[in-house]
Amino acid sequence: MSSVAILLLFLCGASWVSAFDDTILFRDVSAQAGISASHRAIWHEDVPVPYDGAYLAAGSAWADYDKDGWVDLFVSGNLDPNALYRNKGDGAFSVSELSEALSLPDTPSGGAVWADYDNDGWRDLYVLNNGANRLFRNLAGAGFADVTASAGVGDIGKGTSAAWGDYDEDGHLDLYVTNWSCYPECELVDFSRNRDALYHNNGDGSFTDVSGLLGFELLLGAGFAVSWVDYDDDRDLDLYVVNDKVINAVGNVLWRNDGPGCTGWCFTNVSARAGADAVVHGMGLATGDYDNDGDLDLYFSNMIGAMVLLENLGDGSFVDSADYAGVAYRTGAAVGWGTAFFDYDNDGWLDLYLAATGTAAVASKSGAQLENPDQLYGMPAEYGSGGMHFIYPDMLYHNQRNGSFRAIDQSLFNDRAAATMGFSTADYDRDGRVDFALTWWNAAHRLFRNTAHQGRRNNWIAFELEGGGAIDRDAIGTRVQVVTDDGLSQMRELKSGSSLGAGNELVLHFGLGDAEITRVIVSWLDGALHEYTSVPLNRRCRITLDAMTCSP
């Protein structure tokens, strides 16, 4: 075990435990798979003013852009060119012949999300940049056209994350964009150039900036992550924004969707009354029903202080259960970044991953060396001086089925040579186990294959969704509930964009353990409910408005 890991054990005051210590849960298969894209970034220009010129951004996003049945991977390079990898279906990837058109070699790029914004059946790509963002329309898998100008979504700022969702249920995906502060430099007297943006899809290929629906002041935080999420189970999409308090401490913001009116559409700030207004150095965001009680919970990362797990109480409010759940990562040194809920062992309960870096203070105690001076930055006085892009343990938390998690031994899931930042999930090899892409800050993008339980694998089921009419083609916001004969009921909600710069695969994956499926219930955003029985195990199924079909 590394000195950093030993130090973490001391700081946490707890031991790492794994019931599967004879099995490597995830293996770095980047070399075998052909994933070699680099990530290069500069954190500061002058240590006393670390934020000027800095672009804290990393992105990876999954989608089957050519509709050959295999999910492909786009990664952003920040200062290096972006890359699009085509999945060859044999465990390997090749650089797509279309990659150059998306590379943006002269533009620092951050987050990325795929979505079929024009409902033509082909997923398009939105890339966030330090400067104008770019929207690339998918030309039926044969190329990409830059339609940013005609679409009107070239938001200018330090773009970090974005999320697609049809807030007014007109069948067309709308877009929320988060921007980190200090664009182009830190000017504390003027936050307006750093504002987030909300775009309404007009249905004709263009968008209208409707940010005014959300007022002004609460758009001026330092946005890092965002998700459209039906937190109150009324089947319209609400909005949760995770902000970094470093420049303008507005706190995280929960917007409740209250429908038409209010000079266009009504969003109500319910952050305080819902208990969701945390003022933290918010970075990544995970959404999921980790306790299988039928509503969506929120987990977001933090810097130095504890991470936050907002347990949804089902009455429109949340409570921070991070300490009870064992996921606070309260070390006084960890900097949390990308995060996601996913069921890595297919036991029917969502597990949790947190990408993390460490501060210079901890690195010096552990004997770590900082090879790149550009990784340093001057932290606020309350934290002392030093840097935060040091190698530090990520966390994989296994769901204990009682509202708590247990940390898994680092050696079983992540062997790395750099600090981590970005994280996104997909079952890229279609073996029924969720894999992930990881961004090593200022180094590279890596692919980790899920190899858990090779000899005793649990059952699973996965659903691809297709809307139509009043439901957008990707069916974002649709919920699927799987009920099994062991009495368990699981719920997932489909989303495009959630954590830091990430676009997870647009597939709803359920682990089943040893159970059989009794019912699958689909809840569309227009209120329609469809129920299916006699659903096979260990299959990918496609659900449309009319039917469900499962692969052989």
C-alpha cells in the first residue's frame, strides 16, 4: 500500500474492507483498447492569483454516434486536442475518421455531453470550452457539422458541464450550461460574464437564451455540475446546480419546475426549504436512488471539507446523510471531483465512485513529489498554502443495503500514476457490467474495464429508450422501475449530463443479483405508464412508446 493510502487510513480513522479481495474489480485496459488521448492543463499563471488563466476542466462522454450497436467515447484534452474513439466491438477502439472535426486544437475544451437535440435519431455533441462552446450536429454517422452559430448556443465563459432536459415537455431537449468563475480573468466587481445559461430548444434547430427565467443573481456562482432531476416525483424535470463557493458563494441551487406562466415558464428557488442549499466547493454531482426507496438522492463532491450526500426524504426535502452513510471522505485533504452512482457488482444496489486529488500539505507528509510546478496553486488562507493536484486515493464505495456504504480497497479497482478528475460510465463491451473512463489531470484519459465476479456473476438487465411525439427522441427524464421476486424495487431516471464534464452512456442499467424480474414499469414524462412482464435476464432491451424488444 502506498504512503498516501496509509496516510488516508490514518486521516479517516477507518479501515478499507473488501469481501472480494481475491478479485481485481476494475482493470486499466487503456493500452489494449487503444485509448491514448492526452490531457494537458495549466492551473495557474501566478501563484498569488491562481485563478486567472486557469481552466479546471476535463470531459469524457459516451454515445453510439454511428449506430452500430457499440458505444463510442469522446474525450476532451483541455489544452491538447480532443479525440473521438470508435468502438470496434471487440474490446478495442480506434480513432474515428471524424475525430479531427471535433478536435478543436486551438480551443481549450472541458466537458462534453451527447444528445439528439434535433430528434433525427442521431446523437449530437455539445463541447464546453474556455471561450465559446460548440454544438456539432451528427450527419447520420457520416460526419459532424458545427451548427453553433445557427443554433445560438455558443455560450462564452469557462464552460465546465452541461445537461440536456425537456423542461417544458414540448418534445425538444433544452440545455443548461455551467460556467466556472474568472472569465477571462477574476474581476470580482463583475460576475456577469461568468453566468450560467439556460437555452430553450425552439424545435427548428435553434435555441433561445431564456436564462432570465431563473433571475440573475443565482446564475452568477461558479458552476461545476448540473443535472435535470425530478426530485419531487411530479414528472417534470427540476434543476440542480452545484457551485464552487471560491469566488461568489451563492451556494448550490435547486430550481423546482412549476410549469407554464411567469412570463414564459415558472422555476422556483426551493434550495433553502428543501435543505439543498449547501455552500461548498462543489465540483461533481451524482444522482441516483441509492437506498431503493423510490426517489432520487444527490451526492456532490467538495474540497478539503466533507462530501455531501443529500438523502431524499420523499416530501420535497433532503437531509445530509454523508456521515451516517460513510461517504463524507472527511480527511481535511481530499479534493473531490467527478462522481457517479452505478451498480458495479450487479447486486441490485447502487454503489458510488469519487474521483479525488490531494493537497500539497498531505503530499509533503506522505513524501510525494510534485513533478510539474504548474500543478501548484495558492489556496485560500483558511486552508494554508500549497497545491491540490497531487495523487490521492479515489474512493469506490460498496452499498451495504442499509443506507450506508463501505470503502473498497484501492488496489482492487484503480492503479494509476496521476491525480484523477473526470469520471464517466458505460458498458462499452456489452457484457452486462458497467465500466468507466477516468481523466488523469494534466496527463491522460484512461479506460477501466469491470472485471468483478468473473466466476460468480450476478444477473442484470439494461434498457435503451426511444421517445417520439411529445417525448424527445432520447426520452431524457423517463423513469424505469424494475421489481424482482426477492421483493426489491429499483428505479432509474435517464439523464444526459450530471457530473463534472461527464456524459454517461444513455442506458439504464440494473443489477439483479440472483433474482428474477416480475415487472418493469416505464414512466414517461407525459404521464403515460407502461408495464411489462416476462422480461428476460441478462439482456439489453429497447423500450419505445409502443413496445419493448430485447436482444437475443
